[in-house]
Amino acid sequence: MRLTLRRVLLLFAVLALVLGGSRSRELSAAQSTALPVEFNRDVRPILSNACFGCHGPNESARQAALRLDLQAGPFEDRGRYGGPVIVRGNAADSLLFHRITDEDARTRMPRGGGALSDDEIATIRRWIDQGAAWQTHWAFVPPERPARPPVADSEWPRNPVDNFVLARLERDGLTPSDEADRATLLRRVTLDLTGVPPTLAEVAAFLNDDSPDAYEDAVDRLLASPRYGERMAVEWLDAARYADTNGYQTDGERSMWRWRDWVIDAYNDNIPFDQFTIEQIAGDMLPNATLDQRIASAFNRNHSQNGEGGIVSDEFLVEYAVDRVSTTSTVWLGLTLGCARCHDHKFDPITQKEFYEVLAHFNNIPERGKAFKYVNSPPLVTAPTAEQQAEIDELDAELREARAAFADLAPERATAQSQWEASLGSAGRVDWTLRDGLVAHHPFEGDIAGIQTTVDVPAVLEDGEPRFVAGRIGSAASFDGQRFINAGNGPNLGYDDEFSLAAWIYPTAADGVIVSRASGGDQGEVGWGLYLEDGKVRLSLSTRVLDDGVAAETVDNVVLNEWQHVLATYDGSKTPGGMRVYLNGRSQELTPLLDLVGNRLPQRYPLRIGASGSTKPRFEGHIDDVRIYDVVLTAERAAVVATGDAVSEIAAIAPDQRTAAQAAKIRLAFHDQYAPQEVLQAGRAVAELERRRAELWGSFPTVMVMEEMANRRQTFRLIRGAYDNPGEEVFPGVPAVLPPLPEGVEKNRLAFARWLVDPGHPLTARVTVNRFWQMYFGTGLVKTVDNFGTQGEYPSHPALLDWLATRFIDSGWNVKALQRAIVTSATYRQSSMVTAEQLERDPENRLVARGPRLRLPAQTIRDQALAVSGLLVEKVGGPSVKPYQPAGLWADMVEGGYGDYVEAEGDDLYRRSLYTFWKRTLGPPTMMTFDSSTRETCIVRTGRTNTPLQALNLMNDVTYVEAARRLAERMMTEGGAAPQDRISYGYRLATAHGPRPDAQTILVAGFQYHLARYQADRAAAVELVSQGEHVRDETLDVAELASYTMVANLILNLDGTITKE
């Protein structure tokens, strides 16, 4: 029955759309005979569609030196091409009119067979005969506050919004609808402002409130709710193309949820929209930018990023910048700026050069074209939550106290160290090893099997007999280019890890492997290693040679046939800039060799000393005292490790004669092992707190942000948009058709952000208020919310659009005040019941003679089911969660098993849909069925479809089956004893209304039918009510519970439930 009803409604909607489209054209023609022709409203759309392709802004495509997009174009002499094509006041003498009415298809314009309709030709004729008055495109003229229009029915308007709407209705001979009933109205505004329905207690309180401001008070309560920010954020995340993965083929995971939470907080805190804009476009560039402002700038790092092997990084640097321009222009300007990437815009007065001038604002980010596949790519910031920051602040306070206590012991420490050093003279040879972070040590004191590693696997010598020689410290292992040591499963070191590798080496050849966990394959050596390459020291981590990894080498060579100490560090940054190499304790200049990390580093190879698993030359010479640390050693500690002198030998040197490394080593040795117990405990307390702090800080989320490079990256106009075909260099700027950037300011991203929200800007305020109007009424005042250019639709209520825009600016860009004005208007409060006259004359409700009636967005449908069932977990913010999804959802969409979908547990199953993990290449299936954006690109206008698959999802998806069972439990425990009472209760929970008598009869009959079935098959009842992780109420009769579950499932599937009425 339900599917039949929905098919009927779908057919009805299609017929209405077809008839409505025809009627819209009739209305346009009727208006053109009753009203003076207006260029922007009536003529420009015709010229834009039919003529601008050949006679518009695109110079390369322009024919006959004729521009019809500029005022001078049709009225000026065209030299060898002839005189003006329009004679004002005389269509009969105008060449343009003759060409569009030419009976010869070969010469008739526009060419290509697309002749103008009779109505369009009549409109152009009347415009010319009326004087051919020209207008600048309406969207490029700054809005001015229009006067509140007078109306005949002065009692109906509640605020100025209504005057503009009613004036249009009265002009067209229509009357507004009655106000919606109070329960419907509260449900409508609650869904619109919070994304979840009102509770029955909220409905009852509103119905019982007789005060004249009851509705306004309810609106204020909703605007103050933390749910408000979550509801608003959903729309913004679609526009910002927010997702939890990178997109493209691999579509690996990223972490941007701290930006998502910033958006929620920004809406809840009602930060002014100009500030909201500036911080997202250029928060990182504000003076003394706060962490929150830097997080805000992640807006333009939300785009897809490619970490695939074999890509050209320069190509994707261009793609990322282009995406930022296209997204920013859509969201704030409502223009299709991206259409000017390859050539001048075909319809709007935007040149290709101007496109790249805008792009120059977004092309100075220190990023790589090849992204990291499974983690955030720089630039990024560590972004603790408020709770995490409080935790680190508490730890910092403890650390300050511990450091102060240690500092207070300075006199005791100095005295004790002097006494200890003096005692070393008679103690024989005493030495000490730096052990903080030491995870593997290979001293080679004549016993290969005695090597210490983190894994209890004895080391073995391969391809030769053991040979030891006098080393730099005791004995050393000798290598002949064949033998090497297999040390088993050594430490797992990856791209994200900090580590240090150290060894004394005595090389007799310029090439050889010092230490590695790497092997060879078809794609070259993979893994990590410390090597000699043509006499230079090279540190390398690689997943694919020359394509996926990070490497750097010293500028200077080592010295052959001498002992020298080599120490290399890596900080986990996935860049060569995070590498350091020290020779004999001195930092070396490095040459970056590879900066293309994208994948994960394999850990399947054994730790080898003197060789790797590939064909790289094996080491020739001697190696002593190999160490691996899981920390980055500081320069001081690197020098200490390179100091071969024993502490007893250093003690014999006068303090003022010691090198810095010797002084550091004996000091560290004393404080680590030989100091008095009080000093040891104080020092260890500091070290432990520092360790805990580093560990805690490393556990905090990061977020990719914008950042400026000191030396600006050059930007060029790219011929045909190709990354490898640069034309002339361009510099930051804006299209000439819009106001210029202010004089005297540096032209950069911050200036551009402030330019967007300048009160004199013609677009930003209009575009923004139009999107909010769309949110509430389903269609913007400008239907083409993403295109305010000449191909966009003319506003249905241009004066209302300008009134809202100027009021928005004058209010200090107050978002909540703007929304309050809309939802408290009489226009918004109208009943959505449609009359035959309204359906015939205005099927799309563009004149707003009735209230909005729209299917709910995908996220709201799920959130509503969770809310009315009592399952919804109302926790604001936090990492994205993975609720129920079909088994094997990502099986064919992940690489090497990385990132398989692991379903959440407990509360995370019932969070709002805003927090659902979003994979770009495979979004949550049910939400996609209900027309959610894929988040692959910026979307500010989504369609609404009506398909059988949607009903099937609501009936069978475990989310909705479990919600139905939990709703059934509420019906049974809260709704009374009789079936009709329980069913009415569930219906009211879902729709804020009780069912009509005929509907109640059907639902009760359905319950009785299912009850008979499940009483006869209790196993089926148990199976049904066991869906989902939420434990069922076993005190309830299982057959009854299953029967009410079926009824509740139907209620959740009703049009009245999934529709905002």
C-alpha cells in the first residue's frame, strides 16, 4: 500500500513538474505582455543561452567582433563587420532582429539549429521597440536596502520578509495560505533549526503556551540549542567537501574532524559571518593567529588529495589550487569561476587571466602534489580538544614543578658530581651508554648471538665465518662485502616514527649497507636503511624506489680507512627536512633525494647489518657499536654517542679542557646513574613527565591547515589549463567586473578574504542569504544557488533578496538573526497544504503562497529515527564514527586491506549522522540513497529524488529495524495498555500528530495481523527484535514486541514522518 502511494505521489510530482514547466513559460510570456520588458529579467537570459557562446566574453570564440554581453557591443560600429546590430526603438531596422528571424536556416542566428522560440523573439522585439534599455547584470551591482513595499492586506505581514512576498502574490492575483497548525509548525521549525524532531514534552509545552510570543520563544530556544550548530554544519560540510578520506583511487583515511567541530562551535557561538569567512579563508594569516583560527583555515584543505604512485606532483598542485578557487567562488561568490580555467568564461565577464589571478591567492601553500595515503599531509597542526588541552595544561604544571625541584638541587648536584669524578681516578675504566630510547644495541664484543634487540631472536652471521677486529670501542665486526649479520625482527620503524640510527664505521669501500630492514623487488628496494652511496651517507625509507618514500644524503663524503661515527635521525614528518645526519658528532649538510611518501612502510624484512635484502653492495670494512633509538637524539646527545671516550677518561681531563661532547657525556652519565638518590629521583621525575607529555601530545588529533610560504610560488596562466603549459606569470587579483582589492594592502589570501566580506561586495551577502532561504523553502530566491552569473536564474523576489542581504550586513553578519527573521515570518509559518489553483499557477512554490513541504535530508531522516526511538546519543563533536553498514562494504575499495570498515560499538553506533565516517568513493549507502553529496566536490544544491529503494532501505536497514524495535519498546512501556493508545503514542513521537481515524484503524489491524503471525512463530519474533546491538527489553512479550516493531517500522517509513510539512 505504501509503495503504491509513493508511486502515485512520484507520478503526481512528475506531472506537476511537466505542467509547471509549461505554465512557467506561459507566465513569462504573459508577464512580458503586461509589464515593460526588463533587460536583466527578460532579455539577458535569452542572449546568454543563445548568443554568448559566439558573441560573449570568450575572446577566442568570438565571431564578427560582436559582444552582446557588454552595453557598448550591440550599439557600436563594428568596422569592417558593419554598423550597430540594434537600433534603439526600432526592431524592424535592427540587424540582430533580422538575423534571429531569418527564414534561411543557413544565416539565421543562433547557428546550429537552435532557433529562438516565438516568445523569445517577441520579447527581444518588444525590448528593442521600447528603447533597448541596458542594465548591468543585477548580481554585479551592490545591493541597496529597498523600501518595505505596501500591501493591501496589511494585517498579514509579521516582518518585512512578508511584505515582499505578499506584494508579489497580490501582483499575481494569489493569496497566502493560512498559518500551519501549531504542532506542524513546531515540528517544521525544530527540524529546520536542529535537524531532529521535537519531543512530545516540547510539543505539549508549546501547545499549552498561550502567550503571544510563544512561537518566537520556541525559535529562540532552538537557536540556543547545541543541536543547532550540528544542523547548520551539515550544509556547510557539503559545501566545504568535508570527508574522512582523501579520495581518488586509494581513498586513504585522513583526520579533519577538528575542523568539523570548529564549524559546529562557530554556528553555536553565532560568530559573525564575516569573521566565519575570514578565519576559514585565511585564519592562519591573522596576526598572532590562535589555534582555533588556524584550524578554521582547514576549509581549503578539505579537497581530495592524491597519493597514488606514479602521479606528477606538479599536476596535482595545480588541481588542488583549482579546487580551492572553484569551491571558494561557488560558496561565497555564487560564480562558476572554474569555467575560466582553460579559456575566458563563455558567459560571464571573467577572463582566463583573472581566474589565475584569483588562483594565485591559493597557490602559496607549502604542500606536495602527492599526498600521504593514510594520514594527514602537511602543513598541519596538532589540535587538542578543550579536554585534551586541559589535560596537557595539568601535566605542564606538574612538569614545571618537577623542573623547579630539580633546579633547586643544582648546588647539591654540582658538589656530588665533583666528588664522583674525583673517585673515578682509582676505579679503573668506567663507561656509560645513553639508554633513553635505546631499542637495539649491537656492541660486537666477540659474540654475535649476544646482540640485544627488542625482539628475543638471536642474531646470526650469514655468508661467511665470524671475524672480529679491534674496534673503536672494544672489538668490532669485520665485513668483506659478502658476510653480514641477520639480527632477526628488529625494531619496526615507519614513516610516522621517530628514530635514530648510530654506528662506528671503518669503511674500505665507498658503497655499502651499514644497517637496514629492507629488501629488493621488481620496484626496487623497499624498507629503511642507512647506507654509503658513493662515499656519502644516505638515510632512506622507501615503499617504491623513486616513487614512494623519503631520502636524503650528505653533501660531504666519509673518509675511507678511518674510524668515524655516523648517526642519522628521522622525526616522523615524512619529509627529508625531518632527517639529520651527524659525522663524528657534527651535523652535516644534506641533499634531499626523495620526498614522495604516500603509502605505508613494509615491516616484513629482517634487520640486517652490513647488507640489505636487495642487490645493493654489502659493506666492506668494520662496524662497531650499532645502536637504534626510538627517539630523535638531539645534537648534544648525538655528540655524546659519538664520544668514544669512557667517562673515567673524561674525568681525568680538567673541566675547562673538555669538549662540549665530553662535558655532556659525563654530566648525563652522572645524572642517569651515579648521582645521589635524591638527585636521581628528581631527574627521573622530570624525564618521566617529559616522556608522558610527548606521548600525550603525540596522541592528539592533527588537522591539515593553510600556511604561507616565505618565498611565493610563481603562478602562471596555464594555456588550455594544462599544468605543464605555462603562459605569462600572473599575480594575486580579482575579476575586474567585481570591486577591486583595496589600495595599499598586500594582495594575499587575507586581503582576498576581507574583500569577500566588504559591505560593498555585490555577491557574498546575496549568495549566503539565498542558501539559507533554500535550506528552509527547498529552492533559493535565486534557484541556481551555485550560479549568480548570466547563466543563473533571475531572482523570484529580487527586492527581498536585497533586503535580506543588506539586513544581514547591517546586523553585523548575524547568522542567527537572519534565520530568526526568516522562520518567524508569516511566509514561513504558512500551511503547506496546496490548493488546486496554487498547484496550477505555481507548482514549485516559487511565489511562496504556501509553506514548505519537502522530504527531509538524508542525515535528518536517520537522526529522526534515532531520536524518536530514544537511541540517539547526544554528544557534540569528536572523531568520526562507523555505524552499521552492509558487510564487506569496503572490501573492493581499499588497498592491501588498509582501512577495512570496522563497525563501531556502543554509543558510537547511535551518534548523529553528521559524525558518520565519510569515505569519498563510497559514502554511507543509505544516505547516498537519499541524495547525500559524495563530498568529492563542493555541493551547495542537492536534488531530492523519490525511489522505491528509499522505502526498502527504511524497511530493511538494520539502523531502522533496530530503531523501530526501540520505538516499539517505548510504545509498550510509555504509551498505555491498549494497542490504539500505544500506536497513537508512537505516531505522535514520529510526526508530532496523532493518526487520523482511518490511519489508526489500518495500523491497529496491521498490529493484530502481525501479532497472530508472531504468536505462531516466536522464533521469527526473536530474530526480528534481536536486530542491532542495543539489548532488547526481555520483560516484554516477544510476539507483542515484534508486532509493534513492524508497526513502528511502518510509522518511520510514512511520508508524514520523512517529510517536513
